[in-house]
Amino acid sequence: MVRIQVVRGDITTQDVDAIVNAANSSLLGGGGVDGAIHRRGGPEILAACRELRATKYPEGLPAGQAAATTAGRLPAKWVIHAVGPVYSRREDRSHVLASAYREALRVADELGAQTVAFPAISAGIYGWPADDAARIAVRTVRGTPTTSVREVRFVAFTDEVYDAFVDAVGQGTSGEG
């Protein structure tokens, strides 16, 4: 069973095997978590992302998918770039958001990562309400029993996101926290 932690802080400082990037489809950097990871991780991450675009994802990484690169200068070994959906009030895209978490765990398993730090995918510039994003994230991680990841750390940059994840973890029946 995966141990789940919620911490308030900066995902780029987490000492884990893999940091998940709330990436955009271009994989070439952006704002929020994506920009912070690219800035702090250095040019090695961008170079690896450009290689992914040139080879495996010429049209960009689709929403709900994930791919790994080096972590560059970050304390982690790898960055797993996961693309979440833009929030929509008219269309339920929660299955795409759940897929981004599941795919990140799948990639972590392929890498042999035991500890993974996640941001609140889609809860920043993509507009997903923090409480719903946290509920989907925690439910998806808990519902992925085949992963060999031992610890998932949800890293919240704001008090609102931190509180949402603490609430979501507390609503589970497995007692992790």
C-alpha cells in the first residue's frame, strides 16, 4: 500500500526519486509548477523535453499522459511530466485528470521510483477547483494498487491546496496521512 503524505512547500526542493511536473502538452516549459521545475532544474530538462518532442511526441504530450526526463539540477533523479486537462464547467474531464496521476505512477514504476512528489495537477493555471482536484488525485493514487511506489507526497504551494489535500487524505478509509 502506498503511504501518502501532504506537505506545504516547494516541489522543486523535494528529495524524492521522482518529481511530477504539471506540464503543458508542449513539454517546453511554462508558468507555475512547470516553469519552476524548468528554472530550478536547469537546461538539461528542457533539452530532454525537446528530445521527447523530436522523437516520441512530435505533436506534444496529450492530456492524461506522462513521460519522464532527467531531473537536471533538482534533488530528484527524474521529472515525470504529466499533462492534466483544463477545467471545464460544461464537460466532465475528471477521467483525464485521474489518468494523468495513473500514468505518472506507471512511468514511476517503469523507472523504479519508490518515492514520488506530486503537485496539484490542473489546480493552478488550468483552473481546476482545489478540493475536487485533491479528491481526484488522492482517490486515483489509492485506487492504483499495482504500483510499486511506496510513498506519494502531495506538495502544496498554497494553504488552500494544502488544506484541500489534507481533507481529501482524511476522507479515505485506509488511514494513511
